[in-house]
Amino acid sequence: MDELIADILRRDALGRVVMVDGRIERWSELLRRRWAAHMSDVTDRIVFLPRMDSRDFVDLIAASDVMLDTRHFNGYNTSLEAFAVGTPVVTWPGEFQRGRHTYGMYRRMDTTELIANEAAQYIDIAVRLGTDASYRAARSDEILESSAVLFEDIQVVREFERFFEETVAANVPDPLNRGG
């Protein structure tokens, strides 16, 4: 993500990237050092905030112009929180399931405009969302209108029920030793 973040900030001279400190303080420090060494021209516009409770975190998401989905690890819960408040999330799906959650959510919402196929497109989308208020508002409205399918789908609930029931049935010995 380093080059993507750096290139977004280079293209948007007024842009800021806000990060929340890692669970382990050392993680944030290592990231700061790496960025200082490899993208020092933009690190003054990367802000680290202390960890916060979930309500403050959702408020932060709601106040953001755009969120950047990571390529190598899913942003499942964070993307759901963003969609709940209408914050656009730029995504570039990875090869593996862990990097395709936001992509899948957008597909379920039947909106694909914020899905990138390459680095340049990811950067273009992020910069446009950060600098074009009318474009950002249109995407936000689209997300708010279509995101209910992510939260109100009884089929998902039924599939989880089926999975847990089958898993328990397959792995819990019969206390009466019926059938084996």
C-alpha cells in the first residue's frame, strides 16, 4: 500500500491520510519509520490517531471523504461500517478471498465504479473522490441507496445457521451413542 498511498498524496496536494494506531504501539512506529525512509515527501500529511472506541471510529469514517481498502487483507467490518454511513471505499481486489470482501460487497450492491483493476485506476478513483465533491456525493448517495442488501439479507443469516448446524452435527459426538 505504500506506493499507492504516496502516489495518492502526490496527486492530491491537499489530501491527508488518517491512520489509527495499531493494537501494538510498535506496529505504528515501524510503519512511520518505513514511510519516512521511502516516501518522506508526503509523510507530513499522514496523521496517526490513537486507538478509539467503536462509536468514535464510525464517526471518523463518516467524516472521511474516502476510505482505502487494503489489497492484502480484508476490510470486511470496516467496509460495512463505511457503507452504513455512505463513505466510499476504493478497492482493488486481490487474488485471495481475504482481499476481495469489499469487492464482493460492491458486486452485491450492483455498483462497480469504485472497484479498480490496477494501481493507476485505484489512485485515480481515490484522488477523484478526495477532490471532486459532487462525484463523492453521488457515490455516497449510491452507496446509501444500495447498501441495505448487505445488512438485510435473510439468506445470509440462513446460510450461517446451516453452516453452524452442520459443523456442530459433524463434530459433536452423540451422547447416547446412536449411530456409531
